[in-house]
Amino acid sequence: MTGNRDRWAELTGGQAGEEYARRFARLAASGHDIHGEATFCATLVEPAARVLDAGCGTGRIAVRLAELGHRCTGVDVDASMLAVARRHAPAQEWLLGDLARTDALGLEPDFDLVLAAGNVIPLLAAGTEAAVIGQLAAVLRPGGLLVTGMGLDAAHLPLPEAPFGLADFDEWCDRAGLTLRQRYATWSGDPYVPGCGYAVSVHVRPDPDGR
């Protein structure tokens, strides 16, 4: 998530790490597949891809992608979430930082894929969404992908209503130089239909050399 007075901090007080981890542990123990996002992303990139998990939380997705052979960096502003990630995978790179100031983290702009799952974008601080998308686009290599998953209505968000519409999101991506490549209704790849309550979007940073 990002910065000062972001919606995530308003919901959790920045102390949700342990309970968030327990929630997914319970889901896994009950037989649910908790790796849908990682499986989806792994189909989009070559082996040993460089991946930035933006708003990585407890590291669930980044840890799984690393197990699949990718080189993953996680960034989050919630120290309680990162504490869980570091405990589970101390050898991985976990960075405490505001997604609106990704440039302050010294990341090389050569990521093959940047992921913002788990309603990261809707839970940003109001008014910072376009800036965050611009920052995430800036660390992608030409031809790199921004993959996002977000609820579009109250039924798919921990909020009383969606803070913006999908058209706004696409406009921010366009402003950041990204082009929509694919859109789905779920991480399983179900077709997106206008009016769906959830969208998984794949935007690409165009490669001027066509590579």
C-alpha cells in the first residue's frame, strides 16, 4: 500500500500482518488454492524473470514466485506485514517504502513484471493513484508488464464503495505510457465482462524496438 493516510492504514491501523497471515493459513489448511495470483503471473514471463511485488503484504505471492524460480522484490509501507514476510523468507528482498515514492528505493528500471494484487490500487491514499501507477511503470523494462487485480464494487472491496472506476484506472495507465493487453474477471482467467465486480488487468510498457 502507500503512504500517508492510505485507505489500508485507515482500515487496519498498520497492525494487520499477523492476522492477515493467519487468514491465508486457514484458507490453505481448508484446501483453498492461495497461489492463484502467482500461477497467473508465472504464465506471463520467462523463467527467472525479475518481479516487483508492489504492496507485497506478508509476501505470499512473492515467496511463491521465488519458489517457481523468479527473482522477486517485495515493497510495502506496512511494517507489520513485512515483518511476516521477512520471517517466512529472510533471504528475499523486502523493502519498506511508499509506492508513490518508489523512485526513492533505488530500484533498477529492469523489472519484467510489476504486480499490484490484493486491492493495492483501491487502497492507496486518495489522489495518489496516478502517481503510483507512474512510479510502477517507470521501473518496468520496455516490454515489461504491470499486472493488477482489484475489486470494482463494495462486494469485492473492504470499502463501502469503489473509490474510482475502471475507466479512471485505464486513463492513469495510459498517462504512464502503458497499453492494456489483457483483462480478466478472475486470476483463473475467466473472461472479463463490463460490469464485473473484479478485474485482473495486464498492461504492457511498449518496446520501441518491438522486442
